[in-house]
Amino acid sequence: MSDEMNNSAKTKKVFELLDELEDVVNTSSKLPLSDKSVIDAELTRELIEDIRVAIPRDLHEAAWLIGEKDRIINESREQYNKVLSSAKEQAEYLVENSAITKDAQKRANALITEAEKHSKYMKLKCYEHIDKILYDLQNNINVTEATYVEPMRDQLVSSYRNMQTQLSEDRSQMRTLAEQMKLQGAETDSVNE
């Protein structure tokens, strides 16, 4: 906390000294027939030195870090270019070396063969999984048929049989009534004669 207060006070002091330096420049006397000013060199040097002293340490460190950053970036670029150049040379050597290329081709072919085997295996497992899902679905349909469809069919067949029986009974009753009507009609005809 005291470092922040110290830095804040130093920053304030820097701005005050800059204002004072600006006043020195603005109030300096002008050279005749020129836009140039005559400034008290000793006073200006003292103000600049006071500004340097008043600049917070963090600002000095930041300036140093910026310089270091640039140096590190430049060194990294040089190192990168060396590594890149070396990698290109190595790549050219490997491409030109036919034994390594042939070995790499063999390994690539082996990897392709292995990948194809794995692909076939995965397809087979997928087909087996789908077959199991279909088998389970088929069993569920059979259970549903046995649980719901067959009892409904049995009930429907029973209802149709009952209707057929009832219809047969009703027809038989109607024939009996018709016969009775014929007999009554014959009796009435013979009585009238």
C-alpha cells in the first residue's frame, strides 16, 4: 500500500516538474527576429534531473522490460530461423533417403491395414448391436401381441361366435313363428270352409 502511495506521490511530483519545465519554456525570452527561445540551461538540467529522480521505479522497470522484451523477441526470431533451417535440411535429408522412405511406406501400409481391420471390426460390432436392438424389438412385439392382441382377438372371435349363435337362434325362432302363423292360417281357412 505504501509503494502505491509512494508511486502516486512520485507521479504527482513528475507532473508538477513537467508543468514547471513547461513554464520555463513558455516564459523564456525570444531571440529577436526568430521563433527560437533562450532557456536557462542550468535550470532546465536541474528540472530534467528532478523529473528523472521523481519517475516511479515501476516506470524505469517497465522501460527496462520493454528493452528486454525486444531483445528476447529478436533472439527468439534468430533461434526460430536456425531451427526452421535445420528442420528443412533434416526434412530434405529424410526425403532423399530411400531406405527411410520405404520403411515409412511399409509402416504407413501397416497402419492402413490395421485401420481397415479396426473399421471392419467396428462395423461388425455395430451390426451385432443393431441386430440385438432388432431382436429386443421383435421380442417386445411378441410380448405385446401375447399380452394385448391375442386376448383381444380371442374376445373378438368369441363375440362373433356369440353373435352367430344369437342370429341362428333368432332365425330359428322366426321360422317357428312363421310356421305357427301358417298353421293358424290353415286352421282359419278350414274353419271358414
